Amino acid sequence: MTTLRDTAVQGTAIRDTAVRDTAIRPHPRRRILEVDALRGFALLGILLVNTLTMAGSYGLLGGRPPATADTVTLWLVDFLAQSKFYLLFSFLFGYSFTLQAASAERAGARFGPRTMRRLLGLFVLGALHVVFLYIGDILTTYALLGLILFAARRATPEGAYRAALWVWGVFGSLLLLLGVLGTLAGPDDEATQAAVATEAAELTAAYRGGFTDVVGANLGQLPFAVLALFTMSGFVVAAFLLGLSAGKRQWLTRVGRVALRRILVAGLCVGVPAAAFSASGVAGPLSPRWELLAGMTGVVVAPALSAAYVAGLLLWFGTPSGARAAGVLAPAGRMALTNYLTQSLLMALIFTGYGLGLYGRVGVAVPVCIALVLYAAQLALSGLLMRRYRLGPVEWVLRAFTHLRERPRQVNER
């Protein structure tokens, strides 16, 4: 016969189970190939965009490229990659957050302290990255905005999804309003254009200088990096929350092909026109008057094309050729942090003054070709390393710091 005490104990157990299920659903112990493969693919888009910035290419320091090959290359990079791949990385960051939570639960470790150490480690790596290599770092952004993700860890999948839509809507509306106002105001006056040209010349001289000049230029660009953080923070948080919602549902391994086809078609229908408008404002043929509005439109609608990339790749991964491609991409995704920092190091050695000093000298097409060669080399090297090791070198350091002095949680601890 069931007693009142037994009923209370059962009710407590049911409630605790519901809380755990709301926080994070359990995941299998094995790595999820789709997550690693998508992350490996995202490395390509990140590399293409970052390379043009680190190379001082035309269109990113003011002005447009005069050569046809450079114009076409810049148009394609903006159309295919600009603002799309950091969102994909952000989505996967949120998704992986649920995997890390499940791992901590299996290990009996406190998830809060483990997450704080991980975010601190990312922030330190990002700060070093900003100062010595590349001002456009994303790691510090993830470390800071990851606090929001941690605060939302107990949200339901539906709640996280709705919050993501609200954040995207608010920030998107503000950016579109800014773009409209900039278009109505017309092109900058001659004094502003002259100031931009002077600043670009000073930046070029610094990045062609020695090590201290490059570091000084990076430090001088920090206010713009902070402004960029505020500009993109809403979209990063929205992607975090979407990834959190998807991770709680284990969406990447459970979504059906019919749903993926719907996402693919909808993403292409919305994302392609917006991306074409954005690229036409940056590289032409639209006049410079439309550049701000086109760029803001590209940022706001970029999630549509990012979603199409995810859906299309997942559909492809389900085919024999796609499965082979996923097997090539996944090792690079497993050591994505190492590859990301390595990309910046090598590009700095090629384009800044403490390397070959090619900053601002080689247009757009040449840096893109260099980036493609580097990405192919990273895919090959990652495959070799991941056959022998479980983690990349930077991942190993971050993991060691994350698990530093970790004490297994007792059974009766909450």
C-alpha cells in the first residue's frame, strides 16, 4: 500500500526529473558528427571574411576594387559568407552548450563553475588574439555573451526559441532603421571622406610596420571592436538561444528530411535576395549611397541563408557523397578553436609588417585564393591529427583549464 510519504517522495522525484529535463535533455556520450561537420564548414566562411579584413583588401578600408576579378570576388564573398558564418558558429555554440551540460551531469561535476572557467578561458584567448593577431576576434564576444546563455540554461525549448525571435526582431529593426536614416542622409561630405582616407592610410602604414606598430594599431581599433560587439550582440545572442533550443530537442540528429527541405527553400527564398542586395551595395553595381542600408539588410536577414546552409548540409550529409564530406569536415570542426587561431596567426604572418607585409597590396582575389589553400591544408592536417588525438592543442589547454581543480559532486548535492 502506498503511504503519504511514498507519494511525497515520488512527487519530489517527478518534479526533479522535470526540472532536469527542462534544463538540459541527456545526450549520448559519443560526439555528434553533424555538429563537428557543420563547425568545420563554418571555418571556411569565417576564414574568407577575416582574411579580407586582415589583408586590408579593397572595400573594407573604404572604396571599391578597381579590378574586375577583385570586384567579382568581393561580391561573392559578401553574398555567400559575410555575416552568415559567425551566426552558424553562434548557433553551434548554443547547441554545444547543451552537450557540455550533459557531460557535466554525467561526470557529477558542478556545471556553473565549469562553465565560468570555460568562458574565462575563452576570454583570455580572445584578448590575446585581439591584441597580437586580429582585432575582429569572436572569442571575447562569445565569452561575454555566454553569460546570457548560461542564465537562460533552464529555459524551455519553446521559451528559448521565442526569446531568440524577440531579440532578433528588436536588434534587426534598430539596424534597418539606422540603414534607412543613413540612406536618406546621403553620401558623406568631402571632409568626412578625407578623414576616412587619412585613417585608412594611417592604418595601412601601421600594419605594414613592425610588431609594436601592429599591436598599437590593434589596440587603437579597440573602440571600434566594442562598437561592433554592441552591433552584433543581439544576433549572436539570438543564435545562441536558437542553438540552446535546438540542443534541448537534439534537433540536429532528429530533424526529418521534409522539415529540412522546408527550411532550405524558405531560407533561400528570403536569404538570396537580401544577400544579393547587400553584396551589390558593398561591391556594386549599386551606388555608395545604398551601401549602409544594403549592409544592414544583409546583417539582419543573414540568419535565413545561415539556416539554408544548415538544412542543405544536413540533407547532403544523409547521402553517400555527403557522408564522406562530413567525414572530411568533422575533424576540422573538432579542433575548430585551434584552426581559428591558426588562421589568424598565418594571415598575420602573411599580411602584417612582422611577416611579409602584404597588407593592402594584393587586392581581393589573391587573399581569397590564399584562404582557400589554407583551408584545404587545415582539413587535411585536422584529419591526420584527429586520427591520433582526441583534442586539438588549444582545445586541450582550454579543457584542462575548464576542469581545473574540479571536484566530483556528491550524490546529495544540488
